[in-house]
Amino acid sequence: QVQFVESGGGLVQPGGSLRLSCVSSGFSFSSYPMRWYRQAPGKERELVAHITTIGGITNYGDSVKGRFTISRDNAKSTVYLQMNSLKPEDTGVYYCMRYSAYITDNWGQGTQVTVSS
């Protein structure tokens, strides 16, 4: 059974930092690119960051470029999202997911990030 378990969220002041983690299981983690998504209240889920199988290439949504960094540890089946210079508009539930054009997985529970003073 494929599972994604996100953690590391919390309440942080604007300008602060958080590091999210996502432990994956039930599939060959190193064989798939991984992604972080987020969903703000009342909005659709959006793609935040993407990383290739060995981490050689990363891509980011325009709203987080230069502030967020995605990375992965294939030995631990874990993908990370380092978030710096956080803004109130970064508030939302963050999810990780493997990327595949042929497979649809269930979402994990996500981790809540709240940026507020």
C-alpha cells in the first residue's frame, strides 16, 4: 500500500522558516520523481516543487522560487521542503506525492503550515 506521511508544519511568523518532511512507503521511492503541493483555504491544490529521481533537477512554482528548496534522501524514502522567508500567502496544507503519468495515488493527511504574526 502506497503511503505518504508529511510532517514538520506549524505556526511561524512572516519571514520565518520551516522544514517539511515526507516519508513514503509501498513503492520504489528512488524510481519516481517527487512533488510537494499545497492547498490554501478555499483554493485549489497547487504544485509547489518537483524533484527528479536522484535530485539532479528541481523546479518550483513562481510564487516560491528563491525561497523554497526541495531535496530528497532515497536511502530514507524521504523528500524534504525547506521553506524560508515565509509569507502569509504560504499558509495552507502541504502534501507530497510521487510523480507518474500513469498512476494515481491517494493523498496523505498533509501537514498544516500557518504563517501569521
